[in-house]
Amino acid sequence: MKIASENEQRASGSGGLEANPVHRSLEKLQRGFAVLAPPPADFGRVALIVCRHAPGVHEPLGSIQLSAEEGVPGDEWNRRMPRSFEAQLTVMRQDVAELIANGQPLCTSGDNLIVELDISATNLPLGTQLRVGEAIVEVTPKPHNGCQKFARRFGEDALRFVQTPATRHHNLRGMYWRVIAPGEVKVGSPIQVLSRPSQP
């Protein structure tokens, strides 16, 4: 299967990114976030799995075998040398991803996992371990702050939104996990918080 690049998807206007995506303003993003329902804290679900074959080339997958060595096999992370295991898996909360994407495919952000779960620093502090499908992952210390690629895809206001100090603890841009025990993960797989640092 040919996977269209980000530029090809924009040019086609179908089956991928919108030709001229409308970016939400900071005010609309903040208003939208304020009315989102609270996400689940301890038991969630995998909504989307993505493999990044190259910059801007993102393939949604139905299932994946997460590996402690490779993370998502074939993912671009494996070609970034030296590999940082603190950035092995990128994760984003589904409703926030939908708010920011504003109609663009959720794979646009390039996050490996889109999840129905509270990924705030309060709920998932550094060192939290979770079962995701059959795999076990751990929250790493590396912050996920957003970058200019994110701004190009969703607008400068979206970058300001995820970096706003008052809501930074919500990890609106997402967070990083690393795989500590391999296993299969499917779209729809359950997520369970196994332990937090204060609950060994």
C-alpha cells in the first residue's frame, strides 16, 4: 500500500490532510478545551495507532507489536540516532487531538498512540507504569512541548495553546512513554494504570 506524504495529502485534498486546513484560534482552542468532559483516569482505551515512516508520512495501523528495543517497529524513531528511549513513543489525548486537528486526520500530528485517558502530569507523573494492550509502558521524564512542524500543521495558535503555562500540566501536546515489556496493542485495546510513583 502506498502511503501518501504530507505534501501529497495536502495537494490531493482527499484521503489525508485538507488542502487548506482551517486552524483554530487560541481563543477557540481554550474555549473548546474548557468544555471537554473529564477523561478517564485509571482505565482508558487506545483510539489510534500510527507508524511514522518518514517526516510527514504517517500510517494508521490496526495493531502493532510494541517492542522494548524498537518501540513501534518501522517507526521513524528507530532512525533517529542516537535513539533516545525517553522519546520512544509519542502519546496524545484523543479529544484534545480532535480539538486541535479541527477536521484533519488524527494521524497528522505524528503521535504513535492516540488515547482515551487523562495524560496530565497530575494523573500520570514521571515513572507511572501502564498496561497498554499486552504491553507495559512507563512515563518518561522528557517533556513533549511542540515544535514548528506542529505549528505548520495546526497553526501558531495551536502551538501557543499547548505551551500555555496555566494548562501546561495537562500535557496538551502529549507525553512520551517507553516500552518496558513487549506485547501486542490493537485499536480499542484497554489501557490500565498499574502503578504511580506514590503507589509502588
